[in-house]
Amino acid sequence: MSNNLLNIDKLSKEINSLSLSDKMNKGGYSDLFYEHLTGLTKFKMLSESYNLEQLKLNEKTYLGLEQFAIEHSETVEGEKSQNDIDWDLIDDAKEILQKKLANVLNISQNYESSGLKPIVKATIDNYENFLIYKMLYPNSFSNPWIPTNSIILENGYLVMVSGEKELIKEYDSKILEKVEEDSTELFLVAKSKSTRGFSGFPIDTRNNTQSMIFDFLKLNASGMSSAIKTEKIAKYLSSRGKNYNEQEVRVMFLLPLKRAGLIGSSTNGYFYINSKEDLIHSYKHHREKLRGIQKTLDMYKNKGRLLGIDLESE
């Protein structure tokens, strides 16, 4: 079955409207990258068998997660895709993106020998994976490359995952100085438009910890009636040698797991979604929270009108 949602005119228009950011802002790539990583890990967590060792990040395991997500997409999507992958369209789009990035970075004449080639190639590889998954499941929210696609096309940053310290040192040696106890062997490097516009960080172990929490909830909080509070989850992590406060547990682990659709929550805590009733309960809980937020926004809009301010345009 062909995929008529994508065509070269549409992709070319999106690519050519790309504008690289004029400055480095970690908020433009950090959270989105970790959303991408959770999205990749999700495929392993939902597979019939996996172990935490498979999620200890290095270049081999990261590439393995990417390959696993594409080859086992039906694990998340619930059915095997009947769509074809248009490799010619992908190759054409990749060529357009390469030329666009080379022009923006002023390396068109010496692209093959440029020191920027590795990060340009990594950015294009992410884009290719996004298109492959998009062709397989056009309407999926579980495409793990949606966040990385936003990093480049919406926020204007090139990104590269690498464990090659000498290469990273060429871009920004300060990235290597940020290694902490919970760092993996991998680093994320980001590039803005400016000549010296590099930044990044050591990738931490949060995807491994997320999987640990997922397994813990699956075993100890299977269903909404067994929901567990954040405090108990933090204590469990502490018993495994991972010390985080409750706010860190919520932001770094529980919220990403919820956004990936892996766990549910209610006023009683967090739980593994084990039935349609669990899913309905969590959905209604979040729908009510959303309604409350919307009421607050509506009140702010009304106050804005009284003050002569259009908050939607701010």
C-alpha cells in the first residue's frame, strides 16, 4: 500500500523553510532528545523479553534501539504496517536536507572534508528514520523520531549522538567535562548556526531507570486499585542505589512514562495499565485536569481583554 501523505513537494517546502537557531539554548534540544530516547526504549519495554543490560547506553545499544523500533514497530502499534517505504522519496528528501544544511553552514564547497560532516550526517540519519516510520504508520503518535524532527525543523539545531570523545572534543571539549556519576558512555552534541555554536551534555541513565520503574509498577502496581505514590517509588530507587528526590522522580521518570502511554496515574498514585478500565480511569483523570487548566486559561484571557491584551498573540 502506498503512502500518499508524503511527497517531495511537501518535504522540500518543509526543509527549505528550515532556519538554524542563532544561539544555543539547551531547552531547544535537551527535553526533546530525552523524549526521543524514552520513545525508543518503549519498544523494548513492551517486547516479550528484555533486560536492563540491553538498555545500558553505548553506541551499539543506541543503534540497536533504533533498529529494534523499526523492525518491531507492531509491538507498539498493535498491528504490522501494510504500507510500503518509498526509498526513492527518502533519498531525494535526504539530498535536499543535506544541501540545505551545507548551504546554511557555508560548507557547500567542501562538505565531504568538512569537520561538520559527522553532525550533518547524524541529523540526516534521524530525519531518514523519522520518514521511514512515518511511511509505515502515517498517523502514529509513537514515532520515536518526532522529537528529533522537531529539534531540527522547528527549533533549528543539528544533533548527534556519539561516544567518540576525540570527535566531541573537536566540537566542544567542555561537553566532556560534564560527566557525572549517572552519565552513560554517550554524549549529545548540538549545533546552532553560529560558527562556534556547539553545546551538549553526557547522556544520563534515565531510560534505564524509567525501565526499572516500569517493571516495578508492572509487578507491584498492576492496575489502578494498586496505585503507588511517588514517595514509595523514590524509596524503591534508593534501595537500588539510585537516589532522587520526589520531584526528580516525577519529572525525569514518571512524566515521560505517562507521556509515552506506558503507565497511568490517578489521585492515588501511579500504576501499570492492565485493563481497559485502567486506561479509561487514567484518561478521565487527565481530562479533568486539562479542563481545570482550560478554565484557568479562559479566565486569564478574559482578564486580558479587560486590560486590552490579546494573550493569544503574546
